[in-house]
Amino acid sequence: MSDELYEKAVAIAERAYAPYSSFHVGAAVRARDGRIFEGVNVESASYPLGICAERAAIARAVGEGCRPGDLEEIAITASPCGGCRQWLHEFQLERVIFKSSSGEVLSRTPAELLPESFEL
């Protein structure tokens, strides 16, 4: 299933809105009930207002009723940023599949990506 999920992320990346960086990122997250939610990065001329693909996919899942613990696995076409790593931890995903800067597709847990994380 992980290979299929990564391929969905690759396919959706083409729909990203990245007129400033031309860096198209796609993400696909699988819920425990089998539903898959996709997202892309969306840039803004005011850079801090953009959204990463993984946060877009998770936000879509939340809009459909998912909560922390409901999402099992996410595939992303790029390494997640620090803020997204916190989201992955907070939503209790078990596995994160992503393409590293060297081009290798890796699989890690959120704890491996964000050691010594915090919870409120």
C-alpha cells in the first residue's frame, strides 16, 4: 500500500500552485478506515501564508471528520518541514514516506523525524 500511496502523492503534485518557487509537492494520507486524502502545496506572494502539501492533506482529512489517531500513513514527494513534522506527530501518524534530498524514498516514524517533541 505504501508504494501506491507514494504514487498518488507524485500524481497530485502536478496540481500544486507554486508560481514563485516552481517546487511542486504532493501528499497523500491514508486513514485507518482506508480513505485517502490528497493535498498539494499552495504558495502565496506573502510567503508565510502558503501551505505545505502534507498540512493541506491533513486539513482535508480533518474537514471530513478525521481526528488525531485516525490517520495511519502519509506519503510526501519531499522531506517535511519542521512545522509539518509537528503536525505529523500531533495527528499520531505511524509512518511517513517521503523523498529525501538525495532522491531516495524513505520511510520514518514521526518520532524519528521530530525527536524530543512536545505535547500540550
